Amino acid sequence: MGDFPDIDRERPVLIAGPTASGKSWLALEVAAGQGGVIVNADALQVYENWRVLTARPSPEDEAIAPHELYGHVGRTAPYSVGHWLREVAGLLDGPLRPIIVGGTGLYFTALTEGLVEIPPVPAEIRRQADELDHADRLAALDPTTRGRIDTANPARVQRAWEVLATTGRGLADWQDDTPSPLLPLAETTAFVLDAPKDWLTPRIEARFDQMLARGALDEVRANLRGWDPALPSSRAIGAPELISHLQGALSLEDAREAAVIATRQYAKRQRTWFRARMKRWTQVGPPND
């Protein structure tokens, strides 16, 4: 680890970083050295059906420090940033200082900047959105929303389309009515890991190979029955590719390559978000390994 500032033991700690950057390791180091409860801020690590493929903390890690909001949501259950905020709210005043760690930038932004409560999307609107392609969803958005979201992220574009179709108001308009944040950034110690592409890429490749060695294919096989790519839980990086392998559409080698590419693309989107939205966070170097 590079130079790391002293951490105030009284303030909540936020640790953000792209996938495979070592943020969970850092959170565990802080918890082991100072105490605290590690709280998940990763939108896919909440699902009970994924441990290996989402790199959830191991049982050994969980024995070192208490962990919350990992693997507690059913495979088909609805779960959103609003659900996550309500659960985090119950942990902020607990007996242990929260160490909130993850790679879902929207969770951190909602926590420190506030989140407006948008009406739920009806099933019929969701069905219509699923039937549209990415370009059609994007073209339908109002210019303000289109200029504010990550237009390369299909999930974000679909969400914006669904909000517009459900409420008649653009997502940006809703966001402009955002209430006060649950945990203002000024009341935290917030770090974002700097993970350069050349450093991160071999880590991504090595970690996916480790996932395969640790049973990722068996984990995906257990999800094969009833597989629904429209479920939020099905967006786990590597899951669609390994499902395709199990269905005979890809060799394992090709599935592995496709999953690594998808992970690199996801990490790029994360870095873009962090650069744009976390300029006031303290940047720290990656672990020395």
C-alpha cells in the first residue's frame, strides 16, 4: 500500500474502487486494526446466489471482522439503491463504526449526496423496456438526463427510460429534487483507490482464473435452472458468459476471455464514475503486491 493518511476512529469510513483493486482487503485491514463493521456497497454482492463470482468476502474474512449486507438478498428479489440506503441507515447509529466498501458508485453518491424516492416501475413498463434495444431507450431520453448518465451502461439507460415512461418526468428532473443526504461526505473519511489500467488488467485476469479454480463454474451451474438474464442478479460479471458455456454456445476458453473483457469494461466505467463524481474523495494508491 502506498502512503495512507491516518484514519479518524470516530468517523465512518468509505472505500470505493474498481473491481479487483483491493478495496475489500483495505476495508479488512482497517477493521482489523481499528475495529468496525464492514458494510457492503456493491450491487451484486448483495445476492445470496453469488459468492465466488462476485468475490464476496470469504468465511475466513468474515471471521476477522463483522460484515453486513452481503449475500442477504434472494436471487429473484427486487433490490435497488433505495433498498440499500434504508438498510445502511439502520447501521449508521449502531455500536460499531461502519466501514462502507464497494464499487457501486451510485450507492456512494446516494449515501453522501441524497436520493430522491422515485415511484416504482410497473411490471408492464419493465416488460416494454426489456423489449427495446439500447439505442431506442437512449434516443427516447430527455437531453438533460442523457447528458448526465453513463450512456454506455445499459442498466443505467434502461432505468432512466423506465422512470420517464412511468412518471412522465426525466430522471434528471427527479434528481434535481434530491433531499438531504443520509451521510454527508464531510462527516466521513472517504477514500477512492487509484487503479491504473495497466496495473488492474492482469489482476482482473488472474482473479477470474482464481474464481474458476474456486468453483465459479459450479456456482453458475447451480443458477442454470430458471436462468433469467433480465433479473438484476443475472448481471454478475462472468455469469452470462459461463451460462453460455454451459448451454453449449461457448467453449470455456472463449467464455473466460469474454468474461475478462466484460470485467475490464466494467472497471473502465467504474473509473470514469469515480473521476467524475468523487473529486473530493482522497485518492490512495493500490496495494503493493
